[in-house]
Amino acid sequence: MSSSVNELVHWDAARLSEALVARVVSSEEVTQAHLDRIAAVDGPAETGVHAFLHVAAESALARAREVDADRAKGAVLGPLAGVPIGVKDVLTTRGMPTTCGSRMLEGWVPPYDATVVRELHAAGLVVLGKTNMDEFAMGSTTEHSAYGPTRNPWDATRVPGGSGGGSAAALAAFEAPLTVGSDTGGSIRQPAALTGTVGVKPTYGGVSRYGLVALASSLDQAGPCARTVLDTALLHAVIAGHDPYDSTSIPADVPDVVGAARQGASGDLTGVRVGVVEELSGEGYEAGVTARFTEAVALLREAGAEVVELSLPNLVHALAAYYLILPSEASSNLAKFDGMRYGLRVTPEGEHVTAEQVMRATRAAGFGDEAKRRIILGTYALSAGYYDAYYGSAQKVRTLVQRDFARAFGQVDVLVSPTAPTTAYRLGEKLDDPLAMYAGDVATIPANLAGIPGMSLPAGLSDDGLPVGLQVLAPQQADDRLYRVGAAVEARLTAQWGGSLLSQVPEWKGVPA
């Protein structure tokens, strides 16, 4: 092999695919290179990136050898066959633990694969392991994992975002070229912004939720994460599509996201109408974030796009509505973790212990503070006498948000905004102020309420040297528009930077003493 291990882990998925098809490298070599990288930099939360909760080295290498053997026999394989991938620990994986970052599911090994995982296997991708996350996807920092926080590869003292910080950090630390995440209110896009990577929340129902452990069923959506727009599109094409096991799955063809990404790579957006969302800027957005966003909008104009400012007035209520809808649905979905059926069971001491006492002891020990906070809030919002005032009213606001988007997309093809109002903040900075943490999702939440697709891609570095994300939103089932616009912006920014933004990530040397 002419390429060093260091070179291989820095290759994007498209380049790895070409090399694998040409048999310049083998999947076993590529997989081993990434396993070596994980061993070198991931480590425990105290000293390493801690992007992975479980590394499946033995099964990954076995799968890589199978792909190599099939390729040697001349088998027809998918474009990503043999490329390694990390999977967020919220997706069930047969033979691997699925903990959702919680003590409640510690050590649980599912007897089946989520549809997304099954599609990865069918396409020949090599699953490296399960990535860290906030407990049951509740959080925006990955500090709420029961197994310790993930650290941002750009700065070990800062968060990588959440809840899917492990999936994003694994990309930025070059531990995997591809990962899968889930997005309930920004859990793919916000970590992408904070780590300088690309993440997409597909149209709700565009990717199967079967086997995705539910947080808020009307909001959750699995999606692709990568280091480039094209890589994200290639993964999107693998995991998307109708699934009869998921009643919310859309029975329609998947948009040509790969073709759109290749078209956008020319940098030409002539004829594309872009709307700048007035409500997703201004107060609360850091100066460096605003500056990079303004520059990205100027690039859209240079690419030939028509840019207009639009007002979506009900977006100012989206954050409040979301933090009633999500806890309410979470309260219902997490009720099954009662110490009776599966998962953790804590039995109090004493004679004649009741089921209620077991349930109380199990939930007290199994759930962390953030999970308990949201479950309590959701249970209250759904209680008799308060349902209409809180959950019912929040659903009405959701309808208004959906109508705002419908009107906006009657005027433009896509909408753009900053992905997050700030860059990555320091570990522990907002642990005692959950409202401040929730406010970090202000720009991403509206897409989940409306069920529309959204992308975050790097827009540059802020004044503090940390990544800023550009968010692109499109109408339902028009996911391909994200990829055309995103690829065009990426092409122009890459030309300006002289290469990928991630080439500026400091080499990981562990957490300073």
C-alpha cells in the first residue's frame, strides 16, 4: 500500500470509494487505519475525544474482509462498500450495545438492527462502533451522556454540540469518514456547526425511524453526517427510502441528492432563489457568527443566486413550543423504562417490595438530571387540566410555524440562516443553566416542527478560531435542493481557504493536565 495510515484517515468517503473500487487499497487496510486512529485519540472522557461508546474492532475487520473478498470475485457493490462508518448509539444494532447514552440501557444488546443499520450493512459499509450522545438524545452538548462527555477536536476544553456530539466529533477527529446521527431539534446540524463538519436532517419520514429509540416521535429523524457535502449525499442515498416497518415513512422516491451535490460543486446557482430568515439573526448571535453568515450570503449572490430577506414571524415562538412538545412526547416514550421489562432494574431492600417501589428506584438510578427534568416537565404538560393550555397550545404554534414555511417556500427555493447562535462553548459552562443551553437550538428547532429538511455546513472560523455553521432549509421532499446549494457554497469557500476547513483542526494531543 502506497498510502500511509495518516493519509487514509484524512481521505473523504468519495476518495476512499474510488480507491477501493480501483483496488488501490483494501477495506481491511482502511478499516484498520481508522481503528488505529480511534485507539490513538479517542480514549476515555478524561483524556481523549471520547466520540465512541463502543468500538467493534473484531466485527468491523471481519466485515471489511468480506467486502474485499466480494470485490475480488467481481461482485457488484454499492459506491460506499468497504467505507467505515460510526453509528449514533440511539440506533439499535444487533450484536452491539445500544445504550442511548443512559445507565438505563447499560449493556443492552438488541436482537435486531434498525432499518438504517440494515441498509448500511446491505450497502457494504463497515460499522466501526457506536458514537456517544446525550442521554436519550436530551441535550445540546453531549455532556449529559451517562458515560462522560465528548470533547470538541478543535479545542479539548469545549463541547462538540449535541445530542449527537459523538458522531460529529468522530468526523472532525478523523476517526471515521462517515457517521449517522439523529435530529430531534438540531442534534445533527448543531454539532456539525460546532465541529466544522456537514450534517443533514432529511425530510421527516424520508429516512426510516424503525429501530431509532424514540425521544419525540413527531420530531425524531435519522440522517447522514460527513466531512463534505458529496459524502453526506452519498450516505443519504444509502439510508433513505420507504420502509413498511415505519408508519411515518414516505412512500415516494428519494430525491437525487447525489446528482444535486455534483451539480452544485460547479459553484453555479443561477436561477436559485434564496431567502434570508429575518428572525434567525440579530440579538443573541455572536459577532463572529454573524460575520461568517453575511460572507456566506455574499457568496450565494456571487454564485448567481437571487437573495431576498423574508420574515417568518411565528419562528419567535418555536423554541417555547418545542420545549413543550418534546418533553411531552419524551414523557410518554420513556415510560416503558420501568424496571420491569428490559434494561436496568433496581430492587430496593426490604420485604414485600412493590412494583411501584422498583419503578421509582430504577428510574432514580437510571435517568440523569436532564432526562428527569424533561420527563417531569412533559408529564406536567400532559396532566389533566393542563393538556390544552400547554401541549395543545404548543401544537397550535407548530401549525403556525408550518404555515410560515409554506408561505416562504412559495417565494424562494431555500432558506438560509446561521446554524447556531454561538460557537462551541466550554465544557460545564451551561450545565447549571439549562435555559441557556436550550436557546442554542433556536435556529434548528423550526425545521423539526415543520418536518422540512435542513443542512449545516462549515461557513468558516469565528474570531475565536472555532467553526461557524451555515444552515440551509428546503421544502418537504426537496432534500436535493440542500445539496445543490450546500455544494456550491462549499466549492467557493474551499477555493477561498485553499482546502478543507478541517485541515486546520489541531492535531489531537490529549487533554492537557
